[in-house]
Amino acid sequence: MRIGWLDSRLKNRLIIPIAALTACLLLGLSVGLRRQRADDVARRESLKAVSLLAYQGNSNALARMETLGTNALPELLRLLQTHDSFLRRQTWTHLPRLPTYWRQQIAKRYSPPRAEATREAAARALGRLGPDASAAIPALTQALRDNQGRVRWEASSALGRIGKAAVLPLITTLEADDARARQAAAAALGQMGPDAADAIPALVGRLADPDQAVRNSAAYTLVTVGAPGVLALLATLEEGREPARTVAARALTNSYLPHFRVASELYAMTQDESPARRKRSLEALRAIRVASGLATQAALARIQDPVSEVRMAAIETLSGLPEPDETVVRALTVALRDEAAGIRAAAATALGGWGPSARLALPELTRLATDQDPSVSEAAAKARQQILQGSPTLSEEPGP
């Protein structure tokens, strides 16, 4: 009995120290958590301030964000989700209606809504990280539907800088109900250049979008993708329906800067092993007006191609020149002796369209006026007449 009584007294004596120790531990844990939360809030507010300054172009803030690098990614994602409370928005919405005294008091205690700017700054900062910010793709894709300020456009730019990893989510967004989200998705793809090649079918589909801004954005992006995108525009121009055909024609003929890069790709493609690719690349070069120099060089190189369809494409490309030089005229004069009647007729028609500028071809056209193929002889006779009528003083037929 005595032993049990001693055990009981010992237990009673230990209860209080144990309880006190437990309370101290819980208190310490609580204080630690509060401090951690405070530190988190302070860190978040600090990054928020720095990102906003960087968004405004502050050089020190930009350097700070560069130093943080991907370490800032988790906080930037949280900032991208920032929204002002309903109470704050309503307070500042109705603030102008309040008496001066209350306006001043509220302005002292409550900052104005600025979550929109915070989201813009966060998206811009994520874009600076480039491909290293791929973890932010879902949040940035969702931000394309944000209709406040420039949030969607900053998100679009960020996705474009992240690059290829964002292509599939952007393809999905091209089907969004929100027209501005579709436009922003197309614009993001337009920043990726050839990396957006997988989006070509979806972009072609947007050429018929009910919203004109979306159509224009999709067309421009197809040009920036490179030769495959331009060939898709050409196919739409030839086989598509309105309004896709109109926007495709505009994209092919307007002097967009990307055309110069695309023209080089197409020129290289004119030497491809595939006759079909050689033919389509010549047709695309003909469609891009700013590429007339390269188109002429490519056509001259392919006017004696072993495949007649390619030779025909070369002649059609040269026929579009407003004023041919002697090299072009001589090349088409040689084509008047082509084994294919269609090639001979096309060459004659092209020469006739240039009038007196093609007078070097007169002897060959005179010979060809008796060609056994009626289409060739008629084209040659008409071309000869056009050249002579265009220059009444031309009485002699110069030799080739």
C-alpha cells in the first residue's frame, strides 16, 4: 500500500512540470509559426514591391529579380493569383461619393486596389525567367482569360518567352470562348517562331475565326513560324473560304519583317529533293511580294527543272515581274523550246505580257507561231503582236 501511495504522490508531482513543459512547447511552436507567417508575409510583400518596381523599369529592382532567379518562382505564382477583396473594391468605387473628411480617412487607412498591377508585374517577371518558368505555364495560361488591365497580354508575352513547353496549352486556348484569350494565345505562339510549328493546324483554323483580331493574330503567327506556316497560308488562299482567304492573302502580301527570314527558308526549299516541295516553295515566294529578289533567283534556277510542274511554277513566278531584265527574258526565250507544250505556251504568254521589254524573244516567237500545238502557236502569235504593238518604232527583230 505504501509503495502505491508513493507512486501516486510522484505522479501528482510530475503532472505540473509536464503540463508546464507542454505549454511552453506549444507556446514556442505557436510563436515560431507566427514568426514564420510574418516572415512569409514580409517576404511576399518585399517581392511584390520589387516586382512592381521592376515592372516600372527600375534598374535596381530588375537586378534584384535577376539575382533571385527561379527562387522567386513560388512567390511570383502566388502574386499572379492576387485579387483585391470585394470590400476594398467597393470602398474605392464609392469613395468619390463620400464627404471629404471620410474620403481622407479611408484613403489613409486603406490602400487603393492594385492587384491588377501586381498580377501584371508577376507575369512580366515570370516571362523574364524564360524556359525556367515552365512550372508557371498552367497559371499563365489561365491568366490569358484575365480581362483586367494588361494582365492577359503580359501572360501572353511570358508564355511566348517560356517557349515550346507552352505550345500545347496555347493550342487548347485557341479554342476558348473568350475571343481576347484566343488572340492572346495566338500572339504568344507568334513569339516562338519555328518552335510553334505544332500549332499550325490550330492556327489555320483560327483564320476563319469570327473575331477579326484573332484572324489577324493567327495569320501573323503563321508567318513567324516560317516556311511551313507560309505554305499553310498559301494553301488557305488557294483552297480556303472567306474570311480565311482574305486574311491569308493580306498576311502573304503585307511587308511583315518575318517575311525576310521566311523567304530564305523558302529559297532553300526550292532545291529540295521533293518536286512537290520545290513547286510549293516557288509558289510561296511568288506570293510574298517582299521576297521578289529571291523569288526571281529561285525561278531562274528552276526554269530547267527536270519536272515540268516545277518549270511551270518557275515561269509563273517570273511572269509576275513588272519589268524583267535581260537575264529573265533570255531564260524564258530558252523555255520557248521546252519539250512540254504547256511550258512553251506559258513562256510565250509571259513574254507577251512584258511588251517591248521582251523584244529579244521576237525571233523565237516568230518561229513558234507555226508550232504544231495550237495553244502554243496562238500564244506565240499573240505575244509577238503585243511586243510589236507596244513599240511602233520596232521594225527589226533582234537576234537572241
